[in-house]
Amino acid sequence: MENVPVGPAALAAHEERRLARVLREIGGAGAPIGEGWMAADAPGSWSNFAVGVGFHELVPSTLIEQLTQYYWSQNLPAQIQITPFHQPSLSRELHERGFREYDAETLLIHDLENILSIDAPDGVSFSLITPETPRSIDDFLISQVASFATTSSEAATLKPILRRVLKSDSIEAWLLKLGDKIIGSGMLETSECSAVLCGATVHPQWRRLGVHSAFTRYRMQRAAERRLDWISVASLPGGPTQRNAIRLGFQPSYKLQRLRLYPPNK
């Protein structure tokens, strides 16, 4: 996009640094690895991967061995995120060692100039969660777990990391309401020059009414008010998040991959 002040490679470098900081703050246990960070949370947590490794510097095989052994010592598969702009030797080395893709997303981006408002449907409001409203925190957790956890074990893993996320100074979170009824939830993360849309969900019976689009524009306006340069969102390729984002003017920037290697006995 013409108004976005970074190209895909610079955006990827920024995102790697940002995500390494995020995982260090809220990703549970962890350790530094090269330029980046390895997060090791409870089994099944979305944060169990390494990021920021091998973007600017060549990665020696000893570093990949360090990453692998760290995760295996935590009884976790070794997992790492890479982009098309990482050192090419990193991808080759990982595949030679048996790492395989287990997840992929498209990163989409939008500038924060002249954001058009989309009025929320009648009766819909966005209620900011604050430490002074502990009941809203519980309601937020219920909404998120109902949308993003399909089993009781996934719910048990998701709740602790969400509580850590809500304590972060870089996060704003909302409940989506129709009158007094909670119909969804979502978050906005801000950093030194950008923002990230994350965790947005509208409960099934309230979809296709324009609530998600209005909430996305609302968060974009919040980011614009902070005089940030751009906003991004990650989506499964071709998924509903990507389709919704493109309808609102977001442009795909690059693909990111997460690769995994299980311990020999798994």
C-alpha cells in the first residue's frame, strides 16, 4: 500500500521483534535464542514457538540444536516461526533436520490515515475492560474460551495466557454487547509505531450483522488516535479473517510459517 511506510521485508523484521517481546512478556516460561526468544508455555498453548531467529544473522547448526533440545527438555515439540525474509539457509537447515510446517498465516496490513467509520448496528456497543471491572475480565475469558477452545484441556491452557495478556500495558480489550447481552470480544495490541488486531470474535448467532466490521474499524480508529503508522492482522490463508480484512481495505503482505519437530519418541 502506498501510504504504509514499510515494505514487506521491513514489516517482517518489525513483526519478528514485536512478537519476540510479546512472547517474552506473556508466553510463559522461555529463554533467549540468538536474536530472538523461545516461549514454552503449557502443552497446547499457541505461544509455544521460537521467533526472531535467523532474520539478520546466519544461524549456526548449534543454535538449531539448542532450540530443539530446549523444547524437548520441556516435553514440547520444537517449533519456530519463519518468513520469506529470513536467511535462506535457516529454512534449508530446518527441513534437513526434519522440521515440517504445522501452521501458516498471511499477514495483512492497512495504513492509519483517513480511517472510515462504520457505525455499529443499533444497540451494539464496545465496552472497554479495565482492572476496576473484574466481572468483565471473567466475561471476556468466557467469550474467548467459547470461541477459541474446543476442549476442556484447550480451555485450561487458554485461560492463563489470556489473563497474562490482559495485564499487558500494550493491550486493550473489549466486550461486544447488544444492550446488556455479551455477543463477542476482542483486543488491540499497540507498539511503538504499529497496532495489531487480535482475538476478535462475534458469537455465532450475532454474525453477518456488521458487528465484526464495525469493531475492526473501531479498533483502527483507536490506533489512529495514537498516531501509529499502520495496523496489521494475521489470518489463515483464505480464512474469514482474511476475507473480512480485505473487504475493509487490508492488503496481504507476506506469508509466515511455523515449523515443528517432535522428539524421537513421539
